[in-house]
Amino acid sequence: MNDEQLKKAKSGSGFIAALDQSGGSTPKALKLYGISEDAYSNEDEMFDLIHQMRTRIITSPAFDGDRIMGAILFEQTMDRQIEGRPTADYLWNVKRIVPFLKIDKGLAEEKDGAQLMKPIPGLDELLDRAVANGIFGTKERSVIKLPGDGLKAVVEQQFEIAKQVLAKGLVPIIEPEVDIKSPKKAEAEDQLKAELLAGLDKLPEGQQVMFKLTLPETDNLYKELVDHPKVLRVVALSGGYTRAEANERLARNNGVIASFSRALTEGLSVNQTDEEFNKTLDEAIESIAKASAT
């Protein structure tokens, strides 16, 4: 593990940019960027286009290591290059931004008010490739719609995967997202906090994880996690909130920083000039970094 990256992940200013849309979410991300589905005829062309979009974001002067602590990459982005360098190498050695990798393969069908992760075949091999590419940590997402047994199963599965990640010397970002439309959102969040604290109790001393959580109904609900010795950092997802609302909620949760995806790229368009694009991105980054600084 890179000590400089560890220091930055633990206490660096700014937030984590989530640039990890994968197969299922890529068409939507491209559409919001102004590229319709008739602009590509197969998956390879689609992934080429999303890589062009990500390259434009990452190479923008607005995308700097002072305001952005880390970036989460999709597997194909890790395997590709930016300006002739592997993406993770470019992020760290050019921008001083800590690289993370999304490792889950999407969500299983809903059961007991939650969606577990689908099986992740070849996870060991993927983690070895991540290490070889200079990746610092991973991210794995599940979704919770209601409190209950499904929520408990999500947390158990998340910690199981996290142990595999830790065994490779990487830091896992555990992401049990609570759906912002849940009719029992606050209740689910209370149960989630208790389950996460119980999971941390079982982690060996000296090991640390990160959490990526939905912005809670109760401000500072996750303060115990923020202060926990086995937690490197708590970050928040935007989860479908607009950037303005996500920033407002984030600013009320001390010690939590953003890890936004849609809220980060809101307003960016393929049709913008570089000047317009960089200005829009700069304003987004500035507002999210400011909300993360509380």
C-alpha cells in the first residue's frame, strides 16, 4: 500500500469523484452528456465514448488533486490509458488523486427489501490486476429499500467481500446504499448503522475500511463511524438528489465527504467548448469540495 495515498485518503481535503458507471448505467450517463444511443452501434463503441468523456473530465484543469481526494474507476477505465499513461498512474502521478476501482458486477434481484451484489467471478484475479495497476482501494455497491433481514444480508455480504479485498492489501469502500425513495429510509438507516458497527467489531485490529453511504435523514447519524478507529473515511453518495440538495445535506454531516457521480457531471455536455466545459466542471467541483469541508 502506498503510504502517501493512505495519508491523502485518510485526511486529504476534497472529495471522491465517482467515474465508475458500468454497462447498465453508461447509456444514461452518455445521454445526460448529450450523446444519444443512436451515436453508437455496439458496446465497444459505447465504452469508447464514455472513456472520451472521462478523459475530458480527468484531464480538465478543473479536475485537480487539491479539491479531489480520489476517483473511482470502472474496470475498463483502469485498463485504458489517458494521455499515454495507464489511468490509475495518470490520476496519481499527474494529478495526485487516489485511484479506486469498482469491483461489483451489479445488483441481484430484490429480496427481503434489498438487493445483494451479484456474484463476482474472478475477483481474486481482478484484485491482483488492481494492485499491479497501482489502485489503492475498491468499491462495491448493494441497495437497501427497507429495514429487515435483507439489510442484514447486505451488510454480511459486504464485509465478506471487504475481507477478500483487505487480504490483497487494498482498502474496500463498502457501499450499502439506502434508496432515497424508501418509505422507511430513517428506520433503515438506524438499522444499517447498528449492523455496520457490529461488522466493524469483527474486523481484526489494524484493518480499516471506508463506507459510502446515502446522506441520512438524521444529521450526523454516522458520526460514530466517522470517528471509529477501523474506519479510514466515510463518504456520501448523491443517490439521485440534485447537486444542490446533496451538497446541502452533506454540509450538515460533519466529517463526511462527497463521492458523487451524477451530481458531479450535472450540466456537462459533449457540445460545450472546452472553456464552457471546464467552467461548468470547475463550479461543480468547487461546490462539492466546499460542502465536503465541514
